[in-house]
Amino acid sequence: MGVLADLIDLLLPQCCAGCGHRPGLLCDACARPLQADARPAGQAPAGLPPPWTVAAYEGPLRTILASYKERGRAALAVPLGEALATSVYAALPSGPDPPVVVWVPSGRGAVRRRGHDPLRGTVDVAVQRLRASGVPVTSLGALRQRGRVADQAGLSARERAANLAGAIEARAEVAGRSVVLVDDVVTTGASLAEAARALRAAGADVAGAATIAATPRHRLW
């Protein structure tokens, strides 16, 4: 993605990444769900703090995330990252030590295919926004996938958990640190739960969890 995608965004007129009808990055209607307040996403799997989220993963938002992750709409990192900042702020633990934001890692093959790490891009925006508003968070790429993981689409909650069991490990020093763990979408919570397990195994305190969106079957509102 990078410079070429940014140049295409600048030179070619594009329509809303959500509805595809109005000019610009996002029309007001498609942007509105990302500007909502954070809400609990639903019951969390064992070992994971209840995640916070902003939007339902349905309708135009599914297209928006696909456009950002798979179709090179780099500028979408800003509205998506601002939504993530809202969730992260809601998930922040109380205490004197500023937490570190850690994201669920993508597979190396997916990053190569896409040309970028989309979740890291939204985390960068979220942390920048929070720090600009006086919240002293930092981010850390503390996790990595150990090997190949099967596509999670179409798997049941039990199958997702089995698919991810032991698939993530820590690659950075996190012992004794307070962590807010983030992902873009929570479906069953299996990815977040496996990432939380890896962080706890490395000595971190997983104090909160946050996402941009939650699947309708997982949300509480």
C-alpha cells in the first residue's frame, strides 16, 4: 500500500468506502457508527476482560473495513483509528502506571499480501489521538503468530478457539506491564483470548480489551 495508495487516493476522485454513492472517503451516514460512544461488546471468554467496542460489524462498516484492509484505502486508518481510540479509552484501567496498547498480530503472509498491517495502522492513529488529548498511552507490537493459522471465517466458537490454541506468543518484554489488548472486530473473542493468554504467559497484566466493531450476535445493544 504505502506511497502508491496514498497517491491514488490523492489523484483519483473516490466515492464513500461504505455506500459507494457519495464523493469523499466516508459520507456522514456511513461515518456516524464510528463516531458513537464505546459500549460493552458482550460476554468475554475466560481469561479476557470484557471488551469494549463502538460499532456493529454489519452493513456499510463491513465494506469499510474490507476497503481499508484489502483494497488499499489507506486514509480509512484515520476514522477507524479514531473509533478504536474511543474503545481504548473506555477500556483503560485505573491506576498510576500508563498502560500499553498491544494489538492481535496478523500472520506474516497476510501482511505481505496486503502490503501493510491494517490493525497496526489503526492502533497508531488511536494512540496518537489519545496522547494528543492528554492520555499517556503507548503502543507495542508485543505479539506474533507462531505459524500458519486457518481462516477463521465459517468456524464455530469452539473451532475458532481450537484453531488459535497456542498460535500466538510474546516477542517483547511485557512482564509487569498493564496492557489494553485490541483487535479490529470481535466475533467469538477467540483471537483476543489467545492473545491475552500469550501476554499473561509473558507476565503481563491484561487489564482491558477494545475493538472497533463487534458482530451483531456478540454485542449487547
